[in-house]
Amino acid sequence: TDALHMAPGNMQVMIALASAILRQIDELGWDHPLGELCAKQIDDIRALDPAHSQLGHLVDQFNAAKRKYGIASTA
């Protein structure tokens, strides 16, 4: 998160942060603040580049983590 504060809007940092959060959630269990931060990063990535090659994979991983830990989806 420190890197994101130093380079807001940097796509590589945003993707790395979302990926790291997803790895942590997968290994340690669901954490609501981290889940919210990850969802925000995915939304921010989508806003900057809706066709980014890694966006679909991040969304799939996020949804898989929510299913794994029984987190309800909204919308």
C-alpha cells in the first residue's frame, strides 16, 4: 500500500497490490478491510483501463476468494 501512496494511478502498482491482497486472502482467510481494498483496486483498474489484460483474471480470483470464504456478492 505504501507504493500505491507514492505512485497513485500507477497501473503496475495497482495490479501488484490487488494480486498480493488476493494471495494473502487465499492463504490466511478472508479479511473484510483487505477485501474492500482489493475491490477498490479492481474498480480503479477498470476505470483506468477496462480492457487491461489482467483485469479479468483479478476479477475471477476475487470472486473465487469470495466463494471460498462464503462472502456474499452484491449487485
